[in-house]
Amino acid sequence: MKKIVNDPADVVADALRGLAAAHPGLLRVTEDPAVVARADAPVRGKVAVVSGGGSGHEPLHTGFVGPGMLDAACPGAVFTSPTPDQVQAAVSQVDGGAGILLVVKNYTGDVLNFETAAELLAADGVDVRTVVIDDDVAVQDSLYTAGRRGVGGTVPLEKIVGAAAEAGADLDTCERLAGTVIANTRSMGMALTAPTVPHVGEPSFTLAGDEMEVGIGIHGEPGRRRAALADANGIVTALLDPILSDLPFTEGDRVLLFTNSMGGTPLLELYLAHGIAERRLAERGIAVERRLVGPFITSLEMQGMSLTMLRLDDELLRWWDAPVHTPALRWGL
Amino acid sequence: MPCDAAAVAAAIRAAAAVITTHRDELVRLDQAIGDADHGENLERGFGFVVSSLDGEVPDNPGAVLKLVATTLISKVGGAAGPLYGTAFLRAATALGDAPVLTPESVAAALRAAVGGVVARGKAEVGDKTMVDALTPAADAAEQTAAVAGELAEVLRAAADAAEAGAESTVPLIARKGRASYLGERSVGHLDPGARSSALLLRSFADSAAGA
Ligand SMILES: Nc1ncnc2c1ncn2[C@@H]1O[C@H](COP(=O)(O)OP(=O)(O)O)[C@@H](O)[C@H]1O
Ligand SMILES: [Mg+2]
């Protein structure tokens, strides 16, 4: 393993110190339990939006803390969900008295830990609601799985509810808006290489030079299937077709198209893929009205990409365009 | 020797050492069908458990298990943290404040532990999870306790059944947890949580036999 680390056991704590140093005035980072909160929290009278998940997906979630997005994020160990005491600590730092919205990605560990935290918070009289995002079309939601994973759709979800909360929307409104985003978002990802988890020291899986994994998640877990390596056209088709047919997205839809790098894919390739996806959607009469291109929900250094589509309406568009000031997303401010 | 709080605390320390020995094995099992963190999660969690026990040994077995539970819940994260945490919490509640363990109370605690895992995780036998190891272990413990076996025999029967139960996960398709995302590709792999459950029960049985 070659990585810029000291002791692999300290990777998350060490990185959080660097994050704090890089964004003074914007973030307040506390250790033990680890919490990243916006520096001006709590904001009185505002719904607080709190998320969290395993580390290794940066900038998700810590890079999305700040005005117009998350009030706090709880970073777990690499690829491991945070603990209930982290969530409780985060909430106690950012509770502005208007309620708490917990944004959770649908994985067994994340759901169980946030559920435990929500029970403990409710017992303390905090008005807390939980929304669970499950946008990955690679997994069928059936009795035979833990349900669909939460992946790329988490980024627009956090942006949109964060904007509404910043503008003073109440907890019911934020919760309903989250439901709308989740219902209209679909994603799919693929990998060319596996990530190496620092405490493991070797790649999570091995792929031959002429293979790719299709339908991967963001934790270095193998995908739904291993396939022969395709060119960019083939890769975009393999991701876009299942997304389009799932919702389904149809002619006349207005969408946000989010082309995401899994960490190791350079922007040159990502823009190339994004261009293909835009052309495909134009051919189908789907109007791409907003786009996001870059590494925003990653799996350490994994090479690969994911596509996320969100069907927009005027309300979602307005909140997407609203000002945001975080380490990873900043506009209008 | 009666199995009191000190003996239970010693058994927990021994189990923590077993987890450390098997950390890499559990990581590799989770690497195949999950995200390669199960051994790391448990080692971190039991490390904190040992630190808690260094600070205080509660005065009855139930209280020791409650300390284990709250430590695992607050320190581990992932699926295994809340699931094992709930298991130890339910076992602690079943034991109440009795000063020593008996064959019957251990069997009842194990049954309560499985009930906790199922209540939290909603898995059934055959879903390729730790439930596949824990359920037959609770059955075997009850059967052995009913025929007046000793504590060590009850735990040995539980450990034997858990090991067989863990092995039985190899041909299964996972239906719960991260491994379920793999569908058919999860076949042919031992479930890491079932393996860690068998390791913990074997360690408890060894401690009881040596006590
Ligand atoms: N719903 C569930 N019910 C019971 N056990 C489960 C469930 N989901 C996962 N598990 C167990 O948890 C183990 C994985 O634990 P771990 O790797 O620590 O957590 P994570 O899956 O969050 O990475 C699995 O091997 C399985 O035995
Ligand atoms: Mg795991």
C-alpha cells in the first residue's frame, strides 16, 4: 500500500485536523466523538440538517457543511457508519430549536446507528425526523436485499433540503422536500479499479486489465456484475439506461445531471463521459437544466464514475440554485 | 468456581483477545462480500470494552454485559456495533442482577440476545447473517440446560452449534446487510458476522471450561 498516511488507525482523526485547518471560520471540528459543524451553529430558529456516514467518500459529508447545506456531519471510520453518540453530539451542537432532520444513506449500519440516535434524541424531547435515501438502481429493492443503497443522490438531497432549511422552511416542509428529491433521483456507478482501505492495506477486489465492475456501491464492495471493459460510450450506456428506465425518465422531463468521479478518475475522462450523457439525453428529449461534474461522493482512490439524475420542478430548481457556502460546493455567496 | 462478575469480565477480556487474533480473517471475509471492516470494527469495539473494564468491574454479570453493550453501541458503528450491542444489552437484561450465572440463565440470556439481533436487524435464519450462527446456538444451549448440563457444557454446545451454523452460511445467497447487494455473487463465502459470533461463543465456552 502506498498512501499519504502516518498510522492507518489515525487516518480519519488526522484528516479532520487538516479539514479544520483548511476552513477556519467556516467549520468547527470537534474530536471524540468526531463532529464537523458549521462555525456559526446553532442558528436560532432554523431546522438543523445533520448527516454522516463512513469516511472515505470525501467531500461527502464533511465537505458539505456550511450555510445553505448541512449544519453538521458525523464522519465514521473509513467505510463504517458513525455511532449514535456522534449523532447526539452533532445534534446538541447545532439544534436551533426548530427541529432536526437526519439525512441517512440506506445501509444497514447507517440506518441502525441513526435509528438508535433518533430514539435517544426523541427521548430527550428533541423533534427529530429521519429521511433515508436509496437511489442506486443497481440493487433491486426486494425482500431479498437490504434495499437500494444511498449513493450519488445524497449530494442534491443535502443541497436542496439544506437550502430550504437556510431560508426558514419548517421541519415538515424540509421532510416533505426530502421525500420529493428521493422519489425523483436515480443513480448507477461502475469501477475500473478497487480502492485500498488504509487499515486493510490491499485493494478491496482485483480486476483484470480488460474487466470492469458494473453496479458498484461506494465502499469497495464488488458490483452486481463483472463485465468486459467497454469504451466511454459503452460505459455511459451501461449506467444511463438502467437509470432512465427505472424512474422512468421520459421525453419532456427537466433534469439535473450529476456526473461523479469515484475518486481516481480524472476530470478529463469525467467531462468526456458527461458530454456523452448530455448528448444521449438530448436525443431522448430530456432537458438537462442543471449539472454537477466532479468528485463529490467518492470511494477513496477508486477509478470509476457514477451518474445521478434528478427530475426537477420549479421548487427543486429554486433550492438547487440557492446560495451555498461549504468547502466543496459554493455559489451565490 | 462460581461464574461471578469477575469471571464474566475475564471471559470478555479473553474474547477481546480472540477477536484481535482473528481480526485479519474477519477483514478478509468481509472483503469478499462486504466492505472489509468487520474485523477492524470488532477489534476497535472490544478494545474500548477492555478499557472500560480496566476502569470498573461492575458487581454482577448482567452489569458487566451492560457495560459491554453500551461500549459497543457507542464506539463501533457499522451494522455490527448496534447488532452486537443490542445482543449484549438484551442478555444483560435477561440476567438481571443475579450474582452468578447458571446453565439456565445463560441459555435464557443467549435466547434474549438472538431476539435482540432479530428485532433490530429483521433477519431470519437462512439470510446469511450472524443470526444463522446465533439461533442454533441458543437452541443448543436451551436443550443442554434442560438436561441439567453444567455451564461449561451449555456454552460448549452453543459454540458447536454456532460453528456449524456459521459454516452453513457458505452456500447461501445473502438477503440482509451489505452482502445482499451482491445477490448470487455472495454464494460460496462465509458470512463474517456468523464467523465472529461463533468465535465469541467458542471463546466464552473455553473460558467456562477453564474456570
Ligand atoms: N440485518 C441484519 N441482521 C443480522 N445481522 C446482520 C444484518 N446486517 C448485517 N448483519 C451482520 O453484520 C455483519 C457485517 O458487519 P460489519 O462489517 O461490521 O458492518 P457493515 O456491514 O456495516 O460493514 C454481516 O456479516 C452480518 O452477519
Ligand atoms: Mg463490513
